[in-house]
Amino acid sequence: MDKKSEGPNPMALRHGFDFSTLSRCAASNRSGGQCGQPVVKGKLKCHWHGGKSTGPKTNSGKMRVSRNRSNFRHGEYTKSRLAEIRSIHSLITMAEEIFCS
């Protein structure tokens, strides 16, 4: 007999609820795989990865979050800075070709 036709796994049933049907957290773990914990109701992440977070409520908290955005911290990885770095690398490569050959 096919296992799928037997119904849900009895080990997955807890208190009359099949946990195997829950949506799973999409956060990635350290090994690059998916977290896999059940998500918080109405959210996309589990409680460990921010599903319970409601965000900052006070003005000072909102300001702190807006200041701490990683892509605005130092400007090292902005599009203009990356273009500048690429042009410097190309100049170095051309100089190496001229002087080393």
C-alpha cells in the first residue's frame, strides 16, 4: 500500500494538528539551506528570524533603524564607489601591461 494514501504521518500529528502542512521559514541558515521552522501566523519568518518583530514604535527607534541600514553605513559599496573601484582596477591593469611587458 502506498504511504501517501494512508494520510498524514502519525508522528507529525500533535494535539490533532498536522504540523507538516505549515508554511516554513524562508530565512537561510549558516549552511545555506532553508531554516525550516514553522512561520509565525501572518508572517513569512519564524520567531527566531524576525517573525514576531513588529518594528520600531517610537520616533527614536525609527530614526535608529534608518541610520543603521547597512548599505548606508559608510558608502563603500554604493554604485558610484564600485564604478570608481572598477576604473581604478582597469587603470592598474593597463599600467601593468605597459610596464611589465
